[in-house]
Amino acid sequence: MNECFKEYFKDKMAYLMIEEGVVSEAAELLLKQLNYNHEDLIGLSENEAVLMLSGGNSEVRFTEEPKSFLLFTKNKEAVLFYAHVYSCCKGKNKKLYIFQKVDNLKSCYELNTLRQLISNSPFGMAVFSVPGIILLDVNHSWLNRLDEPFNNKEESIGKSIGEIMTGWKGSVYESIWNTVISSKKSCYLPGYRYSGLKKGISYWNISLTPIFKGKELLYFVETVYDVTETIINRDEVKIQRGQLFKQYQQFETIVENMSDALFIIYPDFSTIPLNQAAHLIKHLFYDFQYSQYKNNHKNKEPNNNIRYYNSNEKEISYSDLPVFKIP
């Protein structure tokens, strides 16, 4: 390693060396912790390397002051690090990124860590201070469900959830929040129905997670996934099934009350009786055959003993039956 960084170099240090804006060295420890190879990082530009390690989060900014960041392994698993960047070489464009892995994520209560979680989450996420339930940070996926103007970050940060969530006051949602705050326990609500918003009824999968410093409750993180479309579609399918079943029952009632015998005739001339009159014919005339063999028993043809009539009681031939006129 270059002499200008000697004071920062220690055995088993996790670091990245940047020279002229390009990654020139990557510590074995860092590669092991993030499951990368030298070939994955060496030769990348500084911006490309930072983007890769931060899971594609373009808002991550390393400074000379050590802060906590969520970095991502090659397998996209989140790992918490304290990190800072050191650049002090006179007349040389070199930087040293120094990383220290935090092994116990639960012990970390810095708001910066929560912000990293929120910004990288594909779900709606927000962090609130308690007991006032004041919004401290949020991503756009969480805000998208709110009514205007509170679906914008600038209008919502620093306000209580009751100010930004239409229909909050006196709702079951408020009661749930008050319960989890007093119990200091996490809560999961699948398919929660909320009707307070101007756009109408919404359904959310909601997770409320407490964040502690020691035994002190500092924040609650709410994770939300909108399942409105899924539940509405599911309910519509249920309704359609109910309607079809009702129609079937109506059809069954009509058929059963017909005085005429009603059969289903298949292409091979096999029959199925649909009502009591048809069953009676099958019972009384047990040798009833809709078809009979012709041509040395090779083919079946309609029974010549059956007569067909139209609505005017005029006899018609088998081939003139309305069913054969359906395109």
C-alpha cells in the first residue's frame, strides 16, 4: 500500500484503494466479507464500485466522518458497516475507503442505518419517532398511498402520522399503532383494509417493527405493500363464482320442473338424462337407445323410431335439428 496511507493501514483491515478515480486495490478481508473477487472490483471507477457495494443506491455518500452504511454482498445480502473515506496525499489523486463490519445489526440504532434500509427497500418503508409517531424518513413507495399533498416528502417529513394520513383519527389503524407502541412489540397485518383515504378502500400488508437503544424504544419502522388490486381481483372471482353457481341452480330448477324429458346427446349418441322426466323414460324403457348400429355394426346412426318436431308441431328430420345450424 502507498506510504501516504501507512498510518491507516493495519492487519486485517477492510479497505478499497482508489487511484486516479479507479479501484486499484481491494483488501482480502473486504472481499471475504462481501463475497466478491478481485476481478469484480479492480478496474472499476470509484462511482461504479460505490454503486455496486451499495446495492445500486446512487444517493450513498461516503465522507471522512465514519458513518454506518448498508452494503450488499455479491448475493445481494445486506451487511452493516461503519465506513469513511480518507484522502490526504498532496498532489496525488488517491483515496482510501476504510470499512468496519458491524456484526450485530440489532445493536445499531443510528437513524442513518434506518435511512439506508428505507432507501434500498423495494417495499414502502417509513421510520417514525415515538411516542408522537413523527415521520422522520420515508421512501416514495410508502408515500404513494397518501392523499395529496402529503404524498410528497417535503410535505410529510416532521409531521405526525395523524396529520398526513387522511382518516387516521379514531380509526382502527390508530388503535393498532397505539397498541404496538404501548406493548413495544412488532406486529404484522396481512391484507389490512383501510377506508379513510379519498381514493377509497385500500388493502395493505403492514409490518410494524420497534427499534431500541438498550431498553429504550426509539423508533418504529413501518413496512407496507399494497395488495389492493390482488384482493379486489380475488373478491371479483369469488362473486363471479357465486353468480355462476346461482345461475346453475336456476337452470337446474327450470330443467327439473319441465314436463318434457331433457337429455344431453353426445356425438357418439350416448345420452345423459337431465331431469326426472328423462330419468323416468330411461327407467321405464330400460332398453331405450338414442342410436342404433348400421352397416354391420360399424357405425352408429340416430334411432329411426324417434320423431322430431318443431315449435309448430311439424315433424322435421334429424339433420334439420336446430343444433346443426349453429355455426
